[in-house]
Amino acid sequence: MSAICEACDKPHGGLFIAGCRGCGIRSLARGPLFFAAAQAGKLTREYRRALLALGSDAAAVHAEVKAQAEALAAGRAST
Ligand SMILES: [Zn+2]
């Protein structure tokens, strides 16, 4: 359970609050580590480390990041 912070309320605002899990997921989704992992087709070592900072199951956190990246892309396309 996580409260929506001010930055999460405006996901396209480019704002990230340190310590907010939602912001961490979103920052990864827009970051170079996620991009590199997508290009490589696997979880790179650095990306996996970043995922594990947000949860104990890297694959599960990656699924969240991927969903967030798709939501952000969809949001940009529709506005
Ligand atoms: Zn947040």
C-alpha cells in the first residue's frame, strides 16, 4: 500500500521524490538502465541492482517498471 505523492500524481511532470517507491519505479521506467535492459533483452547487472532496491524479487519489480513505461508511453501518445 503506497500513498500517491505529489510527483506520482503528475507522472509526466518529471519530478521524482526520493524515498517514494512509485517515483523509484517511474524513474527506472524512464531511465537508461531500463532502456539498456530492454535493448539487451535481459536484466543487466546494474538494472537488477536497481530493481532489488525497490523489492526483493527483481523480476516482479521489472514487471512493474515495464508496465509503468508502457503507461507513460501510452499517456504521451494520447495527450
Ligand atoms: Zn512518488
